[in-house]
Amino acid sequence: MALNPQLFANGMPVPFVGEMFVLARDGVDFEIDKIPGAHGGHVKARGTIYLSNICLVFVAKKPVGNFVAFDMPLLHVHDEKFNQPIFFCNNISGFVEPVVPDDQRRSLYSTHSFKILFKEGGCGTFVPLFLNLIASVRQYNQHMANSAPTASRVDPLQAAQTPVEDMMRHAYVDPNDPTKIFLQQPTPESQLRRRTYHSQPAENSYKV
């Protein structure tokens, strides 16, 4: 994960080289724990979720303390679950592992739990695309891991190689879901950021 990733002035996440945005969904509530400086480490905010072939990025409509946005690499997300409670709104819950700098020990960093709550409209477009994409990313990563079994850490940017164009073309669009699918990428190549998750400073992660 990365706390407060780089954003454009309009709130759109600045993409990595090779990153392809799949969708954006406004009006969701996002909950995340173990955020430095937050009361009890827990943050809840309303805003927009962006999904790409590399990550999920939540951007808050209004900052909550020092919390503006949160970046979750798909290869670090696990135990995700789509929940349909009777008396509450549909949501996705799960866990995301921190992106540990190369010079730091993994044992110093704690796993985050998150929840995405769909309080404005349906989620029949978002949920299938998210679950299908993350399954495809894992399958491709497993193939690459078998080809390079000596790799010590998972590079989140490896997910950029996952083919997603066909998935987007055949995605089911639920008329009750206000999710916006990107049929064309919104950012010119000249503005892409050229860095890796491992360049994030250590203070962006929550230590045990």
C-alpha cells in the first residue's frame, strides 16, 4: 500500500508507466486501519475508487486529517470478499499487505484491513470487473513466479503485464451501477510517473 499517492489537480491518480485504468466509482465509503496519525489508526471517508491493472486507489472527497488517498496494489490484496448484508449496504472487504522498502524488514510492517461500501447505487459492474481482474493478475503473477522462483519479493508493478483489454470490452454494464468504465485512457504518456512502489518512504507505512 501507499498512503497519499501522487494525484493530479482533478483528483485523478497519476498512473505508473504501463498502468491502464479500468474504471472509476464515485460515492463509495472507504474504511482502512493502521493509518499513522489517525485516531486509533482507523480512517473512514467518502470518495472515489479507481481500479487499474496495477492497483485500487481510493481518493477522498475531503481529506480526513492527513489522509487524502490510499493506493492498494492488486498483488498485495488478499482474502477479498463481496458481502451482501440484509440490513446494510453491499461491500467488499479484505486485507492488503504493505509495500516494504528494500532496506526494511517485513516484520516491522503490519497488514491493513479495508472495506469498500457501495452506498450510492448498485455494484453489478464494479464487483465482477474487480474480482475477474484480481484473479487474472494473480494467475499471471503465478506464471511469472514459476518462471523466476528465486525472486524474493513480489513487484506490484508486475501486474501491468496482465492483459485487461479483452476483459474491459466484454464487461457487463449494470444500469443500476454508476461505475464509469474507461474506454480510453485519460492521461497522456508524457505525464506518467516513472517510479516503483519500493521508492516510497518508510513513513508512509504503518509499523507495528
